Amino acid sequence: MSSPRPVTLITGASAGIGEALARVFAKHGHELALVARREDRLLRLADELASAGARRPIVIRADLFKAGAAQLIGKAMAAQDVEPQFVVNNAGFGLVGLAGALDRAEQLQMIDLNVRVLTELSLAFVDSMARHRGGLLNVGSMAGFLPGPGMAVYYATKAYVMSFTEALHCELKARGIRAAVLCPGPVPTEFGMRAGLKRSIGPNILTQSADYVAAAGYRGLMNGRRTIVPGFANKLIIALIRTIPRRWMLGLVDWRQTRRRSTQPT
């Protein structure tokens, strides 16, 4: 009986950083299993990658908000006789606004996707990642280093992603599994539209393309990095953040978000 083929599982692969990560992994010879709700986009991406010479990715339509999504994904891969060597948790979203004013149910959905689903998928395939000496890449954010008035729940979820993944980096190393958290700055994707932003999500000097972020994430994971912050300017900002008292950072982020809300076009 043959063993299942190793694949790279990528969630949120229908757009943005997830789509760019799919291209990077495919370029480096990985067979892919792509997960998102928008199956039409996944099929187009699968066609594109196959036409470029890669093995056609497995497409798994799944609503990660629903209970049992990890089991559904596992069954879909088992039906194709594959199992994850690498798991890339990219699916997630943010919301801009005061926590007390934003829709509570939607904020709880954010926690569900950014935290619960990511945790479930990070742990569901540890055995197969170990068998293939693979790895785990969780997409966080520079927001994970900061307090987040004006995006309180989103920043908190990304702080969890960073803390959780850095701990797994230590725990899983003995099993031959690399674990890394990718912490990009502003990236022009559908994220801003979903979050409720009507203009650029950050300063130009910190803004990077999804392709740049994906390449940095792949390189960092393969090199065994724990925390990946793409871009020299972004690394400098993170180094600076670590030297500033927390109460000052609270004030700075609050000022930035208040200014953003006051200048948003109506």
C-alpha cells in the first residue's frame, strides 16, 4: 500500500497573500491543496499553475467558519491520497473601528477564523508534517507586536497568532517540523476592503506587494526562521516598537487610528 503524497495545504488561497504563496510554493515544486470558499477563483488559479508546468493543485471548497472544517479538509485530501507536508494558515480578516461600536457577532467571527480555525489546522496535521519533515507557516501581521485601539480585536488575534506560533516553533522542532509566523506590514489586497478601509492601509514606505511578502515567507520558513518580518523598513519599525513604553504605543496607535477615521471619505 503506497503512502499518501505530501502536499502543501494553503487556506485563503483565492486572493492576496494566499494566492501569492500558492504561486511561490508551486514554483519551488510543491504539490498544492488550495482551500477557500470561492471555488471559481481556486479553479482559475489551479488552471494557471498547471499551465505553467506545476502539478495541478487539489481544490477544496470549504467554509472555515463552519464547525468541522478541518475534518472536511482532511477527508478531501485523504480521498486524493495526499496529506500535508506543509500547512499555511493564511485565511483571516480584520475590521476597522471601535470595538464597542462594531458588530459584535462579526468580531466574534474574526476571533473564530483568525484564532480558533488557525489553531485547529495548525494542530490537526502535526503527524503528517512530522512524517515528511515539513513545516507550518501562520500568517500574522506587524499588528501582532502592537496594542490596537481602533482595531482592538484584530490586533489581539494577531498577537495570539504570533505567540502561539513562536511557541510551536520550539515545541515542534524536536519532531523535525519548522514553524514560523509571517508578519507583513500593509499589503494592497482585498483585506482593506473587507476591513472597511477606503484608502491605503498604511504608509508607502512600509507597504509591500503580496508577491514580495510571499517570497519572504517561503524563504524564511525553509531557512527555519521563527518570526518573519518582510522588508528592511518594517524590521526597523519593529525594533523601535520594542524600545518604546507600552503606554506610549497605545497613544500612538490610538492617534493614528483616530486620524484615519476622521479622514476616511464618506
